[in-house]
Amino acid sequence: MSSHGGARHGADEPTSFELRPPDPHSAEPPRPEPTRTVPPQPGHESGAGRLIAGRYRLLAKLGHGGMGTVWRAKDETVDREVAVKEPRVPDHLPERERANAFERMRREARAAARLDHPAVVDVHDVAVVDGQPWIVMELVRGRSLGDALQEGTLDAREAARIGLQVLGALEAAHAAGVLHRDVKPDNVLLGRYDRVVLTDFGIAQIEGETNLTDTGGFVGSPEYIAPERVLGQRPGPASDLWSLGVVLYAATEGVSPFRRSNTPATLQSVLNATPAPPASARGPLAEAINGLLQKDPVHRPDAARVRALLETAANPPAPVPTQAVQVTGPVGGGLRRWGRKLWIGVGAVVVAAAVAGYLVLADPFAGPLPDGWTKKADPRLGVTLAVPTLYEVGMPAKDDTDKNWVTYTDASGSIWISLNVARKSDDSLNEIKGNAPSQMYDDNEKFKSGGDYNLSMPGGPDTKTHPDGEAEYKGRQAAQNTIAYTTTDSQHPRRREVQIYYYAARSGDMYRLTISYPGRGDFTARGREVARTAIENLDIDKL
């Protein structure tokens, strides 16, 4: 459990530690010290206001798990806020298991206290109350990496930057004879001023100490556990480095490569599955990830090699400057602005942004596909789409009435590309307009009036559309619309952004290319880049 000092959670919302919020009826009632007066106590949080060890005033619960509740508290001696972990062990557990749980908390404090590193949470004190250890830690204000990944993946440089700090924490731990054994996104806190903190040493193994006996379940997070631990072999520093590799993979791809529907299947995948190469990581970051995910710990790179790769990924060489050439007229196909000058550089395309920064304009001089992309010809639809190589294809089932579509989705489900063709021959109600701008504006009016773009997007004040009918594709009119909205998920609403591009063929068929991606976070830039590349390289057979 983290000493996380982020935002409060709703009554039914999981915390950033993948735990349920604390039950206000399960904590014991406040017990003031006889010599101190307890301030008035909030009715919704039992225990708030209690003074621990004559020094630490409990203020608000941050979350809880099977072994403890983390509180935001005030150290009244030095007048600072801290995080305090209260031991919470179910009463029904046998005495041996209760003793193990308390010893594990003491071990967590000892493990973290051994380490002097800015990326390791500081342990200030262990206060013993009624024979139970309360751990007093620094309060890290921020959110977990797991929370951040709910909004989208990280770009390679940011993932490498975070990975470097976690690696530093692990190097400090290993030098002190401590194995963390539970490195995962929820145990990586993203604090203020770009600080990264590795927390929760609750199942750490300390050199020279006897292992605790674990009963009733697998200790750790299966999708982040190294194969040698699954096999019951003795873990070492390479086991923590494996977990770091899985974290980096999840940070760039959106999901652990070993996640399955249940724990046994996940453990089997850890042992036997070969992960697909990370699509969003290139060069040294990909080399680091692929090396860390070697099944045999002997074949994994050591910390020094991983550090060198991550430093290169976090600080790539500056590109060689090139002279920009101004081009005032179209030379080939693609989507462009009417009457807008386009700038291209040798080996690079400068893409202008418009409409409040939402729209990404596609350059008409599409060159070779980026690494990790491929072209997919679809004779059914008469198109060739450019998509990232590892995206999964979705097509109509045999019994679907609408056969004129195809989708491609990334592994995390965060970004998807869809192409739909409305056939004029099937348009008995005459709903297809005569040109792309008319179709786009008609769709936009229907959305604004009805709040439905067939994308589960609600209307409302925070839903914005940005229609644009001044576009061209291969010498013909095209249109585009960008919609920014919040999903209807009541527990975890997310900002999304959708770009829809319209092309009308001479046959009267209407083509819609849709790209959807997170509208907030690091994944947004990735989504816009996917949209730009897909648009630049779309090829419609018959216009």
C-alpha cells in the first residue's frame, strides 16, 4: 500500500491501490489519549482525530487493504503532514497469520528504512500501539503510475524517465540486501516536481532474515512476477528487474503482456508466453524491455546495462536540423487545407494544428510508413488502410446486416481506427449526401440535437465538436470533424477525442474514417499521431 496523498475517492470507487475504500464502520472508535483533547471528529470517518503515540493526529483515510489502512495525518511535534499505516488484520485469522501480518509490516518499515534514495519512500517512525506497529511515512502528494495509465500510455521518453528512477530505487534496495518483490504500476508514485517514488515494501525479502510463511494465496501481483518466482526458485535482483520490464511494457503499451482472465492462466503466460514486441517503444527502450523479459534470469541485462539503455531513451540525440522548403501547391493525394501553405523538411514533415489545437492536418506528400506500421488492403471495402502492425483487426460477423466496415484496435483498447462505407445502392431513404462537407455537417447537426454519434458519446457542455468542411483528398472535396467528450462511465469517466474524416466517391458511396483515442494524458499525442498517419496513407480504390 502506498503513502499516496492524492484526491479523495467516491464511496464506491476503487482507490489508486486497487483496493476498496475503507468501511467507516469497520474501524474502532476514536480513543483519545487521556492527556490530550481530541478535536471534533468528522462523522463520515471513524477514527479521524485520534492521536497516535501522543504525536500523530489522524486526519483522513487514503485507502486500505487486507493488512492496513493508510491515513493522512499530522505530526504535531514537527508540524508536518505524514502518511500513517494502521495495522488492520481480520479478527477471524488464526493467531499465527495475525502475527505474520504484523511482522510483515515491521519488515516493510525495516526494509524501507534501510534505504537512502530519493525514489524510495521515507519511513520516519514505527509507533507501537497495543502491540501493533503503526508505520509513519512521508506523504507523497500525487498519484500512482497505475492511475496515470488509466488515462493512456506514456511516450517512450517519459516511460524511460520513470523507469530510471524506479531502477535507482531497486539498485539502492539490492545494494542493501532488499528485494522488493512487488514492483508494479500501483506501487510507483508520481509526485510533484517530476519525482518518482517506489513504495510498498510489504512483501520485501531482506537478506539474512527468515522468510515469512504465506498462507491462503499467492503473494505478489501475478502479471508482474518473474518466472523463477512462479516456479518457486530463489529470487534475486534479476526478479525485480523482470518486474520493471513488465512495468515499462505496460507503460508504453497500456497493458501487461501477461495479463489473462484468471491467476492460473496469468502465471502460465508468465512461464510460457512470448510477448509481442512493444509497438510504441523503439530503439534502446525496446531493447531494455525485451532484455528484461527474458525468461531465464541469467540472460537478462544487469542494472548497469538497463540504466545505459534507459538514459539513451530518455535523452535521445537531437535531430540534425534540416532546411525547410515552402510548397504552395498540391503535388499528390492526401488530405490538405484549401489554400493553405504547407511546409516540408528534408526527412520530416511539419504538421500544422488548427481548431483550438484539436485537429491534426495530414500532409499531402505521404512518404514511407513509420516503423511498426503496415498497409492492409480490404477488397470488400475497396480501400487500403495504414495501421500499426500489432493492432488487432475486427470485422463483421456472418450474421451482421452491416458488412461495410473494419476496425483495428491497439492491445490496450485505448486507440482504435475504423473505416465504414455507406453504399449509395443501399440508401433507400436517401440519407447519403452529395458531398463530404454536406454529410459531415448533417452528422454534426444530428449529434448536437440528439447527442448520439453512434459512439456512446453524451451531449452536454463539456462535449465539443469542431466541424471543418474545407479539406481535399486527391483532388476532391473532403471534410473532417473532431469531437472531444467525456465517457458515460459513472465510476471512471474519461476524456476522449474522436476524429472523423469524410470522403465521397463519384459512385455516391460515402467513406468515413474514424480514429478514437484518450483525450487527456500522454496517450493523446500518440492518438493524434496515429490519426495523422492513417489519414495520410489512406487509399480508396475508386473515387
